[in-house]
Amino acid sequence: MTGGIVTTIEKLAPVALIFGAGVVFARRKIIDSTVSKAFSEFSFRFAIPAYLLGSLYTSDPRRVFDPTAIGAYATAAVAGMVVVAVVARAVTGTSTKGTALRIMSACQVNTAYFAIPVFILLFGDASPIFPVILLQVCVLTVVVITIMESAGGHDVSGVPTAVKVRRGIWAALTTPLVLACYAGITANLTHLPVPGWALDTLSMAGAAASPAALFALGLHLGGTGLRIRGTTSDEYWLIGFKCVLFPLLALAVGRYVFGLTGIRLSQVVMIAAMPAPQNLFIFAQQYDTEVDLAASVVVKTSLTALLLLPIWAVIAR
């Protein structure tokens, strides 16, 4: 087991080093942390969509859409959402919006800035993340948006809740990542001929996706700072659920309920082990709900997940 951890650490070393470089550059003011937005925009709107488009176009759809693996992860995610909702309401007594925020922090993952770079390094391919992106956008995020909007009622402009929910869902479904996935799969299934120079362009742009995304995340987190001593019990249980209990749940469901083994099981567990999504903070700001908690959970789950990933990679073999 020790040898497996060492090997995994070696594979993940570039993730830690590039992410760490962003943190150091921000902390030492070599690059202003506000520049992380430019790196993030480049990654989110261009490099990562380019990678996904080219990767999905050249992938075997039967490998990407493994119904057993998708079912295992979806089951674990729904079960996790129920557990978090019950704990949030019955134990912590948080509000309806606060419950939705906790569901998102504990059961959604950072696909664009963390999972894709990790999967490229560990498995040589990040296309299996595509179904999870769709699950998060089409199901999990819709649940969060619906709860948030329903709790908020009408805003000052008098826009009805139903209209705001539809707008939120439409915005989620039309992000560059999702559109790139749609285009890649459609072109693949219809055998659309794509010239070599276009594929080379997507490959070249996609090669920048991982380092740019990790460096952007490092810059962002390095600029926000890290508060350890002031961590609340609420933060501790969310971090523990996201980084430990959720991957364990995915492992148990995948192995013992769906019978997954080998690389499929590893992929399901590794996706679950990713940190809370960066847009958790955006949702908290948009709905004026526990912004400090959201920012803290994003930072601390990112660092915790980075430390635990080698262990999960070995356990999930």
C-alpha cells in the first residue's frame, strides 16, 4: 500500500506544485490574486471547453457513458444530499437557503479546476467526468437553485420565483463547459468529419486547461488567506463529509451495491473525493447566504482533498 501511495503522490505532484505556485505567487504579491479571474475565465470559457470538445469527439461513447458507474455515483450523490439535508435541518438548525448551500458544498465537486487536471494525470483522460458535469448541472444544481429561489420568493423587482428558477437552470445548461460537452458528443455520435487542423487546435488549447485552471485556483485561494483556528464546528462537519464521508459513501455504493471494480470504481471514488465547487462562493453571494462559510469550505476542502487524494487513489483500487 505504501508503494501505491508513493506512486500516486508522484503522479499528483504536478497538481500540488502548480496549485502551490499559484498560492505562493499570490501570497508574495508576485502576481496579484485578482489576476486569478483572468486565468479562470481563460480556463472556464476556452481551454477546458476545448479539451472536453476534442476529448469527447475522439472518445468511445460506451466508455464515457458507463451506466453502472453513472448509476453508482448518482446514487451516492442523492444519498449524500439526503443525509446532509437532514443533518443541516435537524442538528444545526440552519435556514432553507443554508441547507441548500450545505448540500451543494458537501455533494458537488470542483470538476473544472480540480477534477479534470487530476484525472488527466492519474488516468490520462478526463472524459469520464462528463456525465458528472451533466449530473451536477441538470440535477444537483437545479435542486439547489430551486430551493434557494423558493426560499427567497420574489425579489425587489417582482420577478416570480418560477421565472428565476427557469433562468437559473437555463444559465447552468448553457455554460461553456456544458455546451462543449454537447457539441463533442453530438459530433461523435453523428460521425461529423472534423479537419485535422481543428483537432490540433483543440488539443493545443486543451493542453493549457490543467495548468491554467490549477494556477488560477491557487492564486484565488492564496489571495483569500486561510483561517484554521477560527474554523467552526459547522465547517468541520462539512469538510469531513465532503473529503471523507462522501468518498466512502461512493466507495461503498460503487463496490457493494453496483459491483464496480478496477478503474471504474477508482474513477467514481476519485470524483467524489474532489473538493467543493468554486461556484459555491458565487451562489452564496448571489443569494446572500453565509458567504464566509462558503468561502472557507471552498478553500479548506481544496487543501484537504489535495492531501487525501493519494490515499483515496490507493483505497479505491
